[in-house]
Amino acid sequence: MTSWREATPVPVPASLREAVGGHPLVAQTLAQRGILTPAEARRFLDPDYYSPAAPDELPDMDAAVACLQRVIRERGEVLVWGDFDVDGQTATALLVTALRELGARVRWHVPNRFREGHGLHLPTLREKLGDADLLLTCDTGIGAHEALAWAQGQGAVVVVTDHHKLTDSLPPASAVINPQRLADGHSLRELPGVGTAFKLIEALYGGRSSEHLLDLVALGIVADVMRQVDDTRWLLQRGLQVLRATQRPGLRALMAAVGIQPAALTESDIGFGLAPRLNSFGRLADASAGVALLTSKDPQRIARLVKEVEELNRKRRFLTQQVGASARQQIERDPSLLDYAALVLAQPGWHGGVLGIVAGQLVEAYGCPVLLLTEQDGLASGSARSVEGCDIVAALDSQADLLQGYGGHSMAAGLRMDSAHLSAFRRGLSRAVREQIGDDPRPPELQIDASLKLEEVSLDLARQLGRLAPFGNGNPPLTLMARDLRLLRRRQLDRRGDHLELTVADADDVERRVIWWSGDAESLPQGPFDMAFTLRENVYRGQREAMLEWLGARVREGEVVVRRRTWEAIDCRRHAAPRKRLAELLATESDALLWREGQAELEGVDRFSLRPAQTLVVWTIPPDAVTWQAALKTVAPQRVAFFADEPPWNTPQALLQQVAGMAKFAVQQREGRLSLDLLAARTAQPQLTIRTCIDWLNKSSQLRFTRVDEDEWVVTRVVDAAAQPPDQGIGERLRSQMQETAAWRRHWKRMHHSA
């Protein structure tokens, strides 16, 4: 359980208070965060008073600039190699845009997370390098010794820009620009990948302005959760100014789709609106589409990409809920997992693209480093997220002999290992974490900066505190507290997904509107409570207001939190004419969303296309409890209508025939390309069950499935394949999985739907 700790005020120098002016909380916060002189305060609050470091303070900058100038002058070709997260996408887009402005011939490549992984995948590099005269990396490359040596052997000049942790030796290259090569405390040390790329372009441009590129830098800083100190903070401040007036058609179209007003954009709009969508390309599909969106000027292509990213974002939200529910189930079944200093969870079937998101959520819940791994064919791979004071890459270093590969920075990393080593890895990693942060577990703690009455929470106060923005890692927004409140009203924010709008009041009947992003309506307190919140200026329905953002509630002494159903149940499971009843519901409920699987003739959506709606109509019985919980979280309905349709493929033989039929259709009509998630949705089965069907068909039929990424497979038909007897082990696994689904569906038909 999260504990609350109120900050002990520090003395505020009179000179600081006088120089800062405004609400006393501004100067108090600056002093609390170690900013004690008027000069320091001015540099922090106003980018005009900050002097950024020169690009050539980064090692190898002059050499890198000379290499690029020579290639541009000689009309050579540059291959820019990026990464698939937002930092990598923006760094790639920045370099491509800038180099083309300088007249360079440029190609670019962003690796596919599932086929290539992080870094420079040597087989792909052999395919992509071609006649490129210079290979320029961004947000990657610091550990790619073999691949870069090969590129040099082909005659290419290599320039590396990266910000990840250094390896024992620098990679082979003509220049290696990495802020980690600077001394601790240097003002450029905390640059992200896109910030490092920007400093290269700043040097390459010479006296020419590079400010128009700072919109991309702002995106990468926020998305990569970089520490907002020194030059990184200055770049974000300037970048937000540029982003509010960006001329990039793709960004303007994406803002319009999300509902962001460019002129009022803040770092929160990046963190909650733009970055998750751009990340969806890399997490669920191909990040090349993100770079294309950031660089394209073709309106039709941009519209197509924005539509695609919205669909991917819906799928990302569902998969995040699904993996999160499954992870929490694991912890509930085995609470001893929380006895380790690091929480390490692994399960077959988890989607690798959302593991980092869920790991971050669990870090907030349990206050310890979290590693989530998905298992496939004896391998476990996934993501790690850490806590302050624990360098997760250093902890992974201690277990290097158990790992097949890993990399990242102090707060986040990716890794790959043999599944057989999981138990030993969990023990060893926990020892390494304890060496960094001590033996005593650290329960999650909420630091309260100030306690206020609701009447003190005003638009003027929000504007005053906004002087401390942008907020984020290294400069968190103030956590404020109001005491002895009660909840008056709540409603779902349709535009923002599964977020809640609350109205709270205090003992003096002063009311305030509060937004709870990704709120859990079931855990709202029923009696008096204290509320922790942040405050910022916001534009709502054309009017400027003080926006309160919910962080948590502390129930007043003697009260309890009562979990309750937050939606009205409409039970249609035993209706004599279900199709007629369904038609009536859809006709009377204006915002009804029909969730159906295995019934293509019904106009509705599958689990991966669920979206927020007032009414959720459940036609097909969900395949398991995890999918059901994820659906409720994704839709956040006020009413749920239950039917009880079961798919016809309820035996292993029937399901295998159906999957084989869909695979044969893919061979004939779709060049063999087949989505595992599509198979699961169309057969109303868990993804893991479909994966078992694929394993069985691979070994006991003429069909051969080759996995090309997390979700997609290519199917071929081997007509002259020798007949193989059915694999008994896989068959038994399939029967067991289908029995679990059948048991859950029987339970569904009987259960009282209270939550």
C-alpha cells in the first residue's frame, strides 16, 4: 500500500523569494529542489537565461561533422539507422530531414522490434547497406561492434550517435558521439538519442538555424522519460515552443485526431496523447510508419497513417490491460514473488510490445524493479523498468552469464535469455538489486509537496505553478493534497478513453472537477477521504480552467474503501429470442458497442478493436477471465448487456480444422500472411490456444507456419510432406487449454455479474 509523506519545508532565501515572486509555493518548490539563488532560478524558469553547451563538447563531434561534410560534398549516400521507440523514430526523422535540407542523398532504416530487435541486426544490415558511403546510427549502435566492423569492411564510413550505456570498449567507427562519454554532471550528459542527433546537426549546420527541428527533440525527451536537467530541460522548453507551431503535416494531423490544440500543447499531451500512439507503431507493427508520419507531406498517406495508428493504439490499450491482468493474477497465485528485490514474471503468450508499459505500471504499484518476459520456444525475452537508485543495466551486468543479450539505460532495459535460467536469474538479479538499494523493501511512497484547501485551488495558482513546467523525470509536478473530501459525481471521459471525470467537495461545500487518467472506478472511496492531485492550467470547452489530476486517495480514519460494481448489468443470457433482443438493445442504446467473436455476420468488434463506450454488449462468452477483465478496463462501460453465445469450435478437432481452413485461405488469397490475433478473435479463443494449434499443424499437417513478428505468420503448404503422426504432447496441451476455456464459459453462464 502506498504511504503518504508530507515534505518538510526548507528555508527559502529572501533573495530567491523576491526574485521569483508570485505564489510562495513556486519559490518554496525551487528551494526544495536545490535551486537557491536568483540566477539559478532564472536559468531554470526561463530558457532565455540558460546558455546551452556547444555541440563540440561531445567527444568526436568534429570528426563526425567532417565525415558528413565530405559525403555531402562528394554526393555520396548516407544510410541513417534508427530505433523503433519514439526516441529512435524522432532521431531518425530529424537526421533525415536535416541531411536532405543540406542536399545529402539519404536512405533510412528502423528495425522491426520482432524480426530484428534493438540495435543493428547484421543480416538486415547486409541487405540494407548497399552502396551507402556512410552509415549513421541514432539512438543505437554503442554495442554493435560486429555489425559496425562489417560495415567498415565494406568500405562504409561509420558514425555512431547514441545515448545508451557504454560497453567495455567503443565500437569501431570514425566517430562515436555519446553523452555517456562525458563526465558525470556535464550539462549534456542526460541527452536522449534525438537530443544527441540534434547536437550533431547543430554542429553540421554551423551558423544556420536548426530550431525548426526542436519539435522532434521535445517528443523524444518526453517519450523516453529523460531527466529534465541542464541542456535536456532547455531543449524541451524550446522544443515545446516549436511544437506548438509545428508545420509538420503528420504531427498536425495526429494532434487533430487526438484532440490536442497545438497552441496549448504541454508535455502531458506528448506523454499521454502523441507518444503512446507513435510508440504503437513500434510496439505492435513497424516503426517505419512512425518515421514516415513525421516526415511525409502527402495528405493521403498521412491520413492513412493516422487512421492506422489510432487502430493500433486501441489494440495496444487492450493488450496492455490483458497482460496487466494476467501479471496480477500470477502475483495473487504466488505472493512469494514479491519477496524478491526485483519482481520477475514470465508467461507464454504475452505480447512483447506492451511488456515495458505494464512493467512501468507494476513499478508504480509495488515500488521495486519489474521485469516482464514472454516465453516462446524455450526463450524468454522482455522488458525491465526500474526505480530511483537502482541502475537496472548494472544489475543485469551481474547476470550476464545467464543472458543471451541485454541493453538499455539505468531506468529501462530489454533482455533475452533461456527460459530454463529464470529461477536462477530471479535470485541473482535480486541479490544485485539489494546491493544497490539495500535489504529493506521500499513500499511505494507518495511525496506530498503541500496541503491546500479546495478554495485555494484556482486558475491563478495553476498558472503560477505552471512556471515550473515542463514537468517530468527530474522535475516532477507538485503533488498537492486536499483533506476531508467527499465524491459527488463521476462520469467517463469518452474522448480520452477509459479516463474518469470526478466532482469532489470539501466540508465547506467547495466543489472542484478532477480528472483521473486511466481511473479505476471500482476503487473510488465511498466515505470521507484525502485526495492527492496535481494542478495545471487547461482549456476545457473553450474556457481556461484549473485542472486537477487525481493521483490517489487516502481514506479517512475509521472509513473503508468499498469496491462495488460500477456498471449496470443487463442480463440477456437466457432470453428466448437473443437475436431479437440484441436488435432492440442496439436500437435503443445510442453508444452501444457490440463485442462479438466467431460471428462475422454480426456488425461488431473483436477484443482488439474495443474502445470506450457507454454500453458494452457482450455477445460471445469471453474465452477467459483475463480477456474479460481487460475488456472491462478498455471499454469502461456504464452498462453491460450479457448474452451467452458460444463459438462452434469447442473441440480440438473442430478448432484445428477451422484454423487450418483459415490458413489455407491465407495461402490462396493473402500470400500466406496470417495474424495470430486475428485467428484468436475469429475463433473466440485465447491467443495461447491458437499458438498451440499452429504448433500442432506445423508438425502434423502439410501446413508450415513461419513467424515473422510478434503477431504475424507466413503460411506455406508442403504438398509432398511425409505424413506425420499427431504429436501427443501438443495434442494434450491443446485439450487442456480448451478444457480451461470450456470451464470458464460454463462458469460465465452461471455467474452473477457484479464486477
